Amino acid sequence: MRSVRELNPIICRNMHDRNQEGKPFERRVFLRSGVIFTGAVLASSALLRGAGTKNKDEEKETEVGPPEDLMREHGVLKRVLLVYGEVLRRIDSKQDFPPETLADAARIIRNFVEDYHEKLEEDFLFPRFEKANLLVDLVKVLRAQHQAGRQVTDVTMRFANLQSLKNESERGQLIASMQQFIRMYNPHEAREDTVLFPAFRKIVSPHEFDALGEDFEKKEDELFGEGGFEKVVDQVAGIEQRLGIYDLAQFTPKM
């Protein structure tokens, strides 16, 4: 066991000074110093324990469950819908825009939204709702809209080029495809976010819920590499910058 001198040299110096002056060392001074020292040790220990708990909590907070993962992917979809809307506005007002921005946006819809995001819903969510006989009618409509969306995207990708924009007939088909896609997917994603995804926890166990989150992450890494979501967000941001719609402040109403 460590001596008092080793634990608190300040206390020992006080004892020595008091004895040198011929005055008795007061017990309450020693006790008070001991309380301070002990309190400091306990506080430090609590801080260390708290830091460990905080790290665990922060780590837990960074985990994204399947519905939350799908919802943030809807954010990517929403931003591409805004790109489509800007392209339509420019076509209508006869303003130029880089045609490759539309082609790049349509490829994100195909690769990230349709071939990845929607496949997760079709393979992992929809069958579980159908098995549980919950929201079956909604799932039926969502599944049909996925198929319709892919057909619409085919048209957008086919005519998202300068030559088609100069052709009246092809330009008309391109405009119609983007308008149809926006009209369908605004309510589509809103219904999933507010009805389907919140109900998902009711039909799976906590273990299955966590396992699906890991499966989603593995699939994302497999298709897009590590940090795939962030890479796609950066791609969307690049398109917005080329179109001049990246600066969020420009959308604030002037009061």
C-alpha cells in the first residue's frame, strides 16, 4: 500500500510546517485534505467511466437501421428530382444547360435508386410485409411503380443528349418522361417514409432488424465501394454545381 507521503505530498508538507512552528497538526485539516483528494480520484474515475460510456453511445448512434438507411437514400432521389425540375424549367424557358448533367442524373437514378435502393425494398421489405399480411395493397402499388419508373428512366436515358434536345419529337418524349417520374416519385417516396418504413419494425425481430442493416451496408459496399452513399451524394452535388443550383441560400424567399 502506498504511504500518505506518496499519495499527497502537499498534506505532508503541511504537517511538517505545522510541527516546525510548534503547533499541533489539526485532524480536521488532514480529513478535509483527504476528502478533497478522494473526491478528486472518484471524480476522475467517474469521468473515465463516462467517457467510455459516451464513446459506446456515440458508436451506437452512428449505426443506421434499415428504414433510416432507405430514408437517407430517398434524399438522394429527392435531389435528383430537383435536378430534373431545373432541367425542365430551362427547357421551357429556352435556356441552355449541359446535357451531360441530365444524363449523369438519370444514371444515378438507374444505378443507385433503381438497381440498388429499390432492389433492397423488393428483396427484403416487400416480401416480409406480404408474409405478415400488412400493408399488402400499398406494397402492390409500390412494386408496380418501381417497374413503371424503370420504363420511364429508359426513355430519359435514351434522350438525355444534345441531339435529342434539338429534335422536337424526342425532346417532347424526354420532357414527358421527366414529368412522369417526378409526379410519381414525390408521393411514392413520401408514402414509404411515412407509412411503410415506420411499420417495418413491427414485423421483424430486433436481431433480424440489426442483421438487415448489416446486409444493406455490405450490399452498398459491394456495388459502390466503401462509403458508397457519400460518393453518390458527392456526384449529385457535382451535378447541382454544374447547373448552378447547389447553393442552398438561393432558394430562400426574399422578404
